[in-house]
Amino acid sequence: MNSDAIRFLGLMKRAGALCIGETNTGSAARAGKTAIILLAKDASSNAVKRAEGFSLSGSCDAAVLEYTKEELSSFLGTPGCSMMAITDRGFAEAFRKKYSTAFRIK
């Protein structure tokens, strides 16, 4: 596991640049504020379909992380965390460049 990548997610959370949860991600996508939508590697097929829909409405990429829901929930302090969105374009680009091995674009 690339622990630097998950720490970077924590930094984005503290900076207010990460929407966590399906409801928050969907709201951000509909408002056009998402740069990348991220999913846990064990997200349900329904969550994956919703994330793909959010990425279309928000005109952004959706990516699957190398982390499970349990790992993300534990580190980010949010139970059942399977979906999130990076809302800051600078953070999103830095995450994409530095940690491209930590996720795959859908």
C-alpha cells in the first residue's frame, strides 16, 4: 500500500478539498466542483455506477484506489467510506502526477 497517497488524502481532507461520501460527492459533482472522483477498490457495483454517473455530470475522471473501504474509513475517520471527490484542481493534479500508481482511471 502506498501510505504516502493515503496521507495526502488526509491532508486534502484537513484542507477542505475532499468531499467524503456518496451524498457529498454527488452534490459536488452536480455543482461542477469535482476534479477527480475516487472509489475504494471494494466499492459495491452500485457505488461504481453512481460514481460513473457523477463523473459524467461533473465532467471529471473517476478512479479506483488501491485501498479498501476499511482502510480508507480507518485513516480518514469516516465509517463506510467507499467514495470521495477531490474538489481542488491543484490538489487533484498533484495527486494524479505523484500517486498515479495508487489508482486506476475508470
